[in-house]
Amino acid sequence: MLSFSVEKKSLPASVIKEFLAEDVRKYTEREGSRPGRKLVKEMKEEVIAKLAPKVFGVRKDTQIWLDPDNRWLCVNSASKGLVDQFLTDFFKGLKATSSCSK
């Protein structure tokens, strides 16, 4: 029995919008007018850069059963994307291992 772990880090759009709205409000109070589209885009990039280190990852573990005698590989997941990701990583690992042993 093997375990395949995937960690995904995401920054919710609602959090970005909340911080961006606050920055836009401060800019509007300071300058007396709303920032232009280009400046809002730059402000959004700054918000993302500021929040990125604080993002927590969500970890998913998937159980894998490997029976080489009967040539079975079972992945305990209903997610096609997760199974595809596992198989891609698994075969990359096999390819790297086989090229190292030559």
C-alpha cells in the first residue's frame, strides 16, 4: 500500500478583492479620485505578493495499491484529475529510475 500526497496552495479571490478594495479606498481618499485600470492591476499584484507568504496549503492523501504479480495498480480516488496526476508522476518516476539504472 502506497500513499500519494498532493498539496495545493490557493489564495481565494474574495480575500484578494477585500484587500484590494481597502487599498483602492485608501488611494481614493488620499488622491481624491479612483485609480485607473492599470494602477488597479498593479495594486492587485502587490496584494497578491503581500498575501502569498501567508497562504496555507491543503493536503490530499490518496491510497495506492500495487500488485506487481498480477499487474494491478489501484488508485483510491473518484477524481480523474488526481488519478491522471498520480499516473503522470508515477511513470515519470519509473522513467527516471530506469534511465539511472542503465
